[in-house]
Amino acid sequence: MEYITLKNSELNVSRLCMGGCPMGRYGWGTVNEDDLIETVHTALEKGVTFFDTADTYGLGQSELTLGKALGNHRKEVAVATKFGVRVGGGKTVYDNSPEWIREALEGSLKRLNTDYIDLFQVHYRDEKTPIDIVVDTLEKMKEKGYIRYYGLSNIHKDDIAELLPFKGRFVSMQDEYSLACRKNEEDMFEISKQLDVTPLTWGSLGQGILTGKYTKDNIHFGNDDRRSRDIYVNFHGDKLIKNLAIVEEMKKIAQKYNKSVAAVAIRYILDYLPESVVLCGVKRPEQIVENVEGTGWRLSEEDIKILEEVSR
Ligand SMILES: NC(=O)c1ccc[n+]([C@@H]2O[C@H](COP(=O)([O-])OP(=O)(O)OC[C@H]3O[C@@H](n4cnc5c(N)ncnc54)[C@H](OP(=O)(O)O)[C@@H]3O)[C@@H](O)[C@H]2O)c1
């Protein structure tokens, strides 16, 4: 495993972070709680010390399962969760108000069965709460010891000017990034440089397409799997065709290094985005074992170039 200290913090974490989306057990097809708990334990054995979740994943289910799975191991790891999205009454609204941040924190602490959150992230910015109010609320939580650090998520280059006065306060930013999704690349480079934050990538396996197990003919997601919907572009239309072409190149490279295709997807990000952390959602122990194979080696410059060319 490789480890990194997040910018402007003393938070040292594994560069592979176990993502908690599937742990919400909603919208990801059939996922079994016993498997998830075993997956967390396997992750710990393999040196994973960073776990990401959100209050919205399965409406709290992901945090509950993570808290249960970590049990006595809580202090050995860093737990990241997110706030800022309120779901209820058939509506989803972004809310960064101090009242909602406090309520969200209380709920997350309870579900995770912990006294503190290592990294509390603004899941999405709302359009009404001034950023200084958000920072002030988070600073007070930090002073009280409820959170250790705070971070950003789903922000873009246009947000830099507003956030610049708070450089050094936020330690990280999350956005979608993978060989299947390069649209945020420039923003991630720019934001991490200008705001001095560690980039954390989500959808790092292209929601599964970059693992090499899907072909044009074996993609049959049920209604309980969000990837059946067109907005999950990686599995539909021209984008799917392009992704399968990327996977063909990845397979050749994986064979050369005797690694899994998923490991190549992860390695590419670790090598290409300096000082990044890769988040991968996992459902079963064998998936985390395979993903850990993405750490501890490097791709050659030549192979990085091949992957870059096929994925642009
Ligand atoms: N900040 C945000 O707004 C945001 C948004 C989305 C996600 N995230 C975070 O980022 C994490 C990663 O993103 P993601 O979970 O959406 O997508 P992802 O990591 O790209 O893909 C996860 C899916 O890939 C499949 N998979 C994983 N490892 C595999 C392996 N070794 N072999 C075969 N299949 C494998 C699993 O699904 P199947 O087995 O069903 O194919 C798994 O659910 C999330 O879990 C969450 O913590 C953050």
C-alpha cells in the first residue's frame, strides 16, 4: 500500500480509499451486508486506512454499515463523510446552512458510531449560504473536536475565486476522474494547485466498466441498478463503445505487468494525478484485493502515453 498525508493536515491515509456508495445498498444492484463487512475487514488487512461515505448513500445505510464493520478498528483508520444534500419528502435539495451542517454532523456521528469524523466534506455547494459562513461553522466543529479536517467535493474552476481566501483550510477536493471520464482533469489540476488541496477521485473505475469484466453483450443492469439509466453514460451508446476500446488497451498493459485491469485503471490515476487518492466502490472482498493490486508499482511513461492517447 502507498500512503499520503493530505495537504495542510496531519491526516496520513492510504492512496486507495474504499468508497462507500455500494455500501448504501441502494441503486447498485444486489449488495449483501455480510459481504460488505467482510470487504471492510479485508481492506484493513490489505493496509487500506481510508474509507469514504456520505449521509445520503442509502439514506444513512452506508454510514451505519461502515460504523458496524469498523467496530474496534475505528481509531486505526480515517473516516471521510459528506454533508450538504438533504433528501426527504420526494425532494433533494442542497443545503450548506449552519443548521443543516450541525444536524448532518449529529446524524453521521451517530450512524458511524464515532465521536469524530476525520474528513467532513461539502458534498455539493448550495447557492445561498456564503462560503465564510460554511467555513466558520466547520471551524467551530473542529474546535470542539467533532471533526478533524474538512474538504470539498464537486467544485469546478469557476469556484476558485470564491474559495481562494480560505486556501489552507480545506484539505481535499473530490471529483469524478478516470480513464473513462477526463472532463474534470483540467479543473482538478487547477483547483488542487491553486487551493493547495489533495485531489480525491471518484468513479475511478468508471463505475465498473474499467475493470474489464463488462462486454457489449453482458451488460444487463436491473431497475435497481442506476447504471441501467442513460445518465450513467459509461455504459451507454458511443461512450460505451469508446470505453470498451480503452479496456482493450488496458488488457494488454495489465498482461504485461501481470496485474488486473482494475489495477491498471487505479495505477493510471495514481501515476498521472500527482499526490492523489483514488476512491473505488467495492461490494465483495475479492474486489478490494484486486484493487489493492493497483498500488506499489508504476506504469512506464510509454504505457501512460498509450492510455492517454486512447482515452482522450
Ligand atoms: N463526491 C461525490 O459526489 C461522489 C460521487 C460518486 C462517488 N463518490 C465516492 O467515490 C467512490 C467510488 O465511486 P463509485 O463507487 O461511484 O464508482 P467506481 O469506484 O468507479 O466503481 C465501483 C463499482 O465497480 C465495481 N468494481 C469495483 N472493484 C471491482 C473489481 N476489482 N472488479 C470488478 N468490479 C469491480 C463494483 O460494481 P459491480 O461489481 O456491480 O460492477 C463497484 O460498485 C464511491 O463509492 C464514493 O465513496 C463520491
